[in-house]
Amino acid sequence: MKTPECVWDAHALLGEGPLWSDKEQALYWVDILGHRLHRYSMQAGQKTWDFDQEISAIAEREQAAGLVITQRHGFAFFDPASSELRQAVRVEPDMPGNRFNDGKVDRMGRFWAGTMDFACKSPTGSLYRLTPDLEVKRMDTGYPVTNGPAWSADYRTMYHNDSVNGRVFAFDFDLESGEVANKRLFLQFEKSEGSPDGMTTDAEGGLWIAHWGASKVTRHDPHGKITHAITLPCSQITSVAFGGPHFRTLFITSAADGLGPRELEREPLAGGLFAVDLDIAGAPANKFKG
């Protein structure tokens, strides 16, 4: 396994949500607690947009320009070209202790995103599904911190993380209806393995999981067995996404939030964006059809 390279020493408080734009040949990613959206491109350089609140999950739109995003209490549309931000749907406005966290789009163009407790303690987080006609449905609940989701290569299984309790769940997934069933434990992380954070799947169906607190990313086969491991020079690894011209570059985000002076001295690249070339390819990110 090659050694990951820090391609942007951004010192993000909570780097998250990497998304490769095949059209732009660029990687979008966020600093949730820094209220920032970043774009990394080897051709066009680096660019950052500032927001007045958290921005967490992002996806490209298929029917319109720009991105669909999650902010503190809802979904919104943002056009990086014009910097226009338009609110779409409010979610959990009566829960000030919650915020949105991670999310992704399925093959049918629906945006799945989860909420979490700001304090990462109370099981007040839920997983929501946003359809292209802007209907929101709560699909699961009872999470202190949600992360994911990701889908198997055949889209018959959806994975979703209960990060605080170290659990990766699997669900039966109906691609046509967008319904889930048969929730079950797929992986249980030991404390030494950190917490399962953001994740993605490759073209062969392997599940790549970022380990918060354990300085690594692991790939798991459909039975949960570890087949690959990537070690990072910082502890709080947050999410992963495939990109590059042939989708063989794995981009990895990290966080500096909560690290003290001594820890930051040991981890000077905490909060950076990393990249590593692999022999396994990913697949293009799905676009929101709204």
C-alpha cells in the first residue's frame, strides 16, 4: 500500500464530506465546524467558501447547477459559481441540540443524510431521506452520531454507522422504492480501532471506513473481513471518497478539533486532506436528481 500524501494542509477543525466532481475534475470537501466548503483541483488550485453555520454533507445536482448540501437544521442548494445559497427543507428545527452530519446520494438520486447530537452523547440523531421532489422521510433513529451511508456494489445492502457505539449496521435496501429493512450489526469496532466514521464502497463492493481516533482507513469485504489498511499521520480520520481521472485515488479527510498543543505537535497535519493512489477503482458519485 502506498503512503498517503497530504495535498492540502488546511488545518480543518472537522474535515468531512469529500465529493469528487468528475465534471470539474476537482474534489469538494467541508470543514463542518469551520463553516467552510473547500475545492481542491490540481489544475485550478484551491478555493474556499465561508458560511454562517455548519455545512456537512454535499452532493452535485443533476437537473441544475451546483450542489445540494446539509446545514445545521436542513437541506439547501448552493451554487459555487455564483455563491448563491437557497434554503430547501428544514429538518428538526425544534431540536437545537442536534445538527446534520454525513450524507450521500443513492443511485436513484435520493439524498440520504443523518443528524447527530452536538455533544455526541444523546441518541437523538436520525437518518433522513430527501427525494428529488423535496419530500423528507425519517428512515431510522436512535444515534448519538450518524455517519455514512454507503451502498454495496449491487445496491441490495445499505451500510450506516453508529459512531459513538462503534457499530456499522447493514440494511436490506430496495433500490426502486428507497426503503430499508432488516437492520443488523455488520461490524463492531473495538475501542483500540477507534470509531467508524465516513465511508464509501469501491467498484468491487469493498467497504472503506475511516477510523476516528485510530489513524487509519480499512477496507472490508462483504463479510466484514479486513482486506486492506492505510495508515495516516494523524489520529482523527473522518471520511473517504474515490476520485481522480480513473477513480483510483482515495481522498481522505481528517480533523484537528479537540487536539491539545502536545497532540498537534505530534500531528502537525491534523485537519489536512490526504490522497493515495490504489490498485482498486471506485465509482463516480451519484447526483441528486432535484
